Amino acid sequence: MSISWLDDIRTQAKNQFEKTGFPASNLEDWRYTNVSAIAKKEFSVAKFVEDVDFDAVESGSAFHFVFVDGYFREELSNLPESITICSINDALKNHANLLQSKFNQAIQQSHGFIDFNTANFTDGLFVHIPKNTILEKPLQIIHIATQAAILPTRHVVILEANAKAELIEMFVSPEKYAYLTNSVSEIFVGENADLTLYKVQQEGENAYHFGGTYVQQADNARFTHHNFALGSLLARSDIVSDLETAAECELNGLYLGSKNQHLDNLTRINHLQPNGISREFYKGILNDQAKGVFQGRIVVAENAQKIDSQMNNRNLLLSNEAEIDTKPQLEIYADDVKCAHGVTVGQLDEKSIFYLQSRGIDEETAKHILTFAFANEMVDRVTFEPLKVQLAALLAVRYPMD
Amino acid sequence: MLKIKDLTVNVGTKEILKGLNLEVNAGEIHAIMGPNGAGKSTLSHVLSGKSGYEVTGGSITYNGKNLLEMPAEIRAREGVFLAFQYPVEIAGVTNVYLLKAALNAVRKHKGLSEVDAMDFLTLVKAKTKALEMDEKFLYRAVNEGFSGGEKKRNEILQMAMLEPQLCILDETDSGLDIDALRIVADGVNALRAENRSFIMVTHYQRLLDYIKPDFVHVLADGKIVKSGGAELALELEEKGYGWLEQA
């Protein structure tokens, strides 16, 4: 399908990518994460495969939108009838004007992964929640990877004024070989609308993952994100939100690294107008030789007075070889604001371990109990109960307590 | 039940216990009193298996076994319980979870099956009520945001659930107002039994008004310098510790 406005954007992105490639580590936002291994893999873009070895996901408490290798699979999905939730390819046909008005509009600053995505996306998700409408059940977006290839998908989510929705992005793979997920989402939360977005990244152990979420929050819009980075060999997550007047943004994150995993989380909250509220809380647990990165920046523009903003990053380093690079930044150009940030990096508390031992619990189990508790604080913030249960079960497998 | 013989303990290079002897039989209540810095807390910690203490000599035999060879959790499973002077706050772990995990660890050690969930709840609620604690405490994180009195009651709740054989109360009266002291003492008295012994480590005689000891020992400069019956505590209350240290 050739659509001239899109072809122009894609050609431009392709040219840009050919010039720069994937981001180099001399760029400030990429200094802790070297992605040169990805280019060396010489992946090509995934092909559509007819037969997939998956059963349709059990419908029940959520709607489902399933991708296999970056292609929407309607036969595995389960979607509401009255609200527009379709593939981006369908949207190009049936919602062309709306899509064109939003496409590429939430991304203020591009880089190699986004350019590559724009030039090469195979498919994606398009959601349009009309004014004053509530999506009755959460929409679970499941990305299943089965090929050693690049899986680029592009998503546009639009909530009109006073709309409300919950989305859950899941990234999974039954395979152990290398592939690259490249998922870029543009999200538009309208006036007084409310979006909760969960991301559960459980890619295969040799996978590479780039996920970028770029959000525009209109006046009084609320955006809540929960970012669980569990899988993959190397993962980078970008979350960037631009807030208009009195918009509220809450970013929660949990990254659990073991073996030689590398998990990089970059967030930007841009308060463009007054009276906004932002809360950011990221926690990390790193075992073995794993490396975590937290780069959180909150920017308060000159006229954005009365901003109330807090950012926290807490880390547990459970091995001498594990590493965390944490860089919280406040960039404040207004003079009447309330902003705070804090970082901790530490080990498990010896006194707590002994207290549990003194009650009959062996040392290893005591450590698991304390580690589970540290991580579970983020799982407890999940308001969709089936997901909370699922995540708590994942933690219990990592940190067995029996 | 417990026999401590010529125990010497260092913290770093400093000798804290300097040849301590103590014998506790089943069903007895012993009070260990003494001035600050005498080594009272060191004794509690060494009995419970806390690290950071180097035993340089002597022995501790518990039910015929060498207590010093056991890691802390094994001591707990064998029935040694320390009620902490400063109970630790543990974020994210609820009281009810800890009680169940601890009870099951002890039961497993004894070759018993895990406690039935309903039986457990019935039991824990009854014990909570007996200590005049709100049930809501069960679902709060261990000691987090508890007042001094609530923390001490929580220690006694754990003790009541685990039904240990040797209970060590480390300065349990410190930081308690008179009402909380009475509740804690009632909780302890309710646990008195023929096969259960208590070691109460305390600076003040106050607790002994509520929990009457069979024996009182004065610990000064790392040794038991005087032993007697309950009346010795009253004498100490009157005269202080000075006369013993000079002796």
C-alpha cells in the first residue's frame, strides 16, 4: 500500500537512519548502553508466518490484541465491537485523516531506533477512544516473537476528552535465540482523559528490546505508567511525556536483572504549563553481572509555575559484580515549584535478615523474602488484579520463599 | 535446659563477657540485671546466634546440644526465642506472613506438616486479641510505624505463636508505659509453663513487679557477681549497682 504522506515520512526516516544507524554511545542519552552488538547481528525485518503454534488467548477479564513477529493476528485476538481498536494498516485505510493528524506528532526528538521503526514498521495498533467513553475492560497487547529478526511495530493511541482506558503491553517469546523487538508508541491523552499503561517486558534471554512510548497529555489529562523490565539480554525503554496545564503523570518502574542482562530505563517528564503533578518511582534489583541504568529527567519550563514533582530511584545490588548507573535530573526554569528527587543504592539490611533468622527462617529464604518485598512494592501499585497476581507469581519464582 | 559455662566473648578486640556461668532449668524464670555496659545485651545476642560476637572460651549447652554450633535459625527452630530490645521494621513483609512462615519453619523442623490456613488464622486472631492488639496489625508490615509498646507486644505475639522453650526477653520493659507493660507482662505470664523457661534481661526492677522471677542474677563487668531470689531485685532497686561493683 502506498500512501503519499506516509511514504514521505518513511523515506525521510530511512535516509536519516542510513546516516546515523542505531544510537552511538557518545550520545548523552546512550552513554551507559552500547547497542553496537545489535547492528553486528545484521537482522532483517521479520516476515509474516502463516502457521503459529499459539492458541488464541483466553478472553475474560481483558481484551486481547495479538502480534506474532510484528504482524497483527486477528484470529488470535479478541476486541470490543463498538470502539475502534484495529491494526495500523487498517487505520491507514479506514481512519486515514485521524491517523495522519497524529502520526509522528508525539515524538519531539528522534534517534536511530525510532527512525528505523518509522521507516520499517510492519504493523501496529491503532486505538481511538471517543469523547466521554470508557474502555470497559483493559486491552492486553501481546507481542510474541518467534523469528531471529527485527520486529518493528508502530502504535497510535488516542483518548479524546474525558475518555478512560487501561492498556497492557506484554512482550514474550518462547525462543532462546536473538531477535530485536522495536516497538514505538505515540499516545495522545485528551483533556481530562485518563490512561493507565502497563508494560511487561519478558523477552527471551538472548533478545534485544527497544520500546519507546511518547505521550502528549492535554490539560488535566492523567497518564499512569507501570514498567516491568524482566527479560531480554539488552533492553532499553524510553518514556517521554509532555504535560499541558494541570496534567498529572505517574511513572512506576521495576527492573530485575540477573546473569549478564543490561536493562536501561530512560524517562523524561516535560512540564510545559503550570499546575502539573508528576510522580516517578523506579526500583531495581541486580544480581550476578547484571547492569541497570536509570536516567530520569524532569523538565519544568519557564512558565510552568506551581509544579509538584517527585522522582525516586531505589536499587538493590545483590552481587559484587552487579552495576547500576543512576542519573536523576531536575531541570527547572520556573521559580515557584515543588520538586524533589532521591536515589538509593544498597544491599539487603543485615538486621532484617537476622531478625527473620531469629524466627526460624533460614538465611537464603530470609533474603528472598526481603528481596520479594522490595520488588513487590511496585507490583502492589498495579490496580488490575489479574495482572498483579501474575506479576507477584513471577516474583515468587525468582525469589522462592518456601 | 540451658547451661552456660565459663563463657568469654569478644566484640572486636574487646572482651565483654569474662567467664559467665548460668544454669536455667525447665520452668524457671531468671532475671539478669546489671548496669549499662555490663554485657547483658551481648549475652542475649550470643544466645540467639547473632553475628559479630566472637566466643573465645567456654560453652553453652541447650537441651544437651552445643548451642554455639547452631546457626540462628536452627536455634529458633529448636525453641530459643529472643524478644528484641529494638524490634526491626521490615517494609513490605506483613506480620501475618512472617508469623506463618516462622511457624511453618518451626513445624517443619519438628517433622510436622504445614499449619492449616484456617487453623492458623483462628490461632493468630486469638493470640492477637489476648495481647489487646487490633487485628489490623496482622496485615501491616512487620513493626513498620509501630509505637514502642506495639513493637514489644508484637514480639510477645510472635513468642506466643512459636511456643518456644527458652524465651529471652531483652530489655522488654524499656520504652513501655505502665499499661503496655502490664499487657506485655500478662502475655508473658500466660506463657509460663513447666517446660518453658525465661531469661529476662533488664536494667530496672520495674518489670519484675509484674513477672516474678525465681532467680535474680547481677551481671557486672562480664560476670555474674551475685545471685539470689526475687528479693535481690528489691535490694538492687534500693541500693543501686554501685555496692556490687566495689565488692
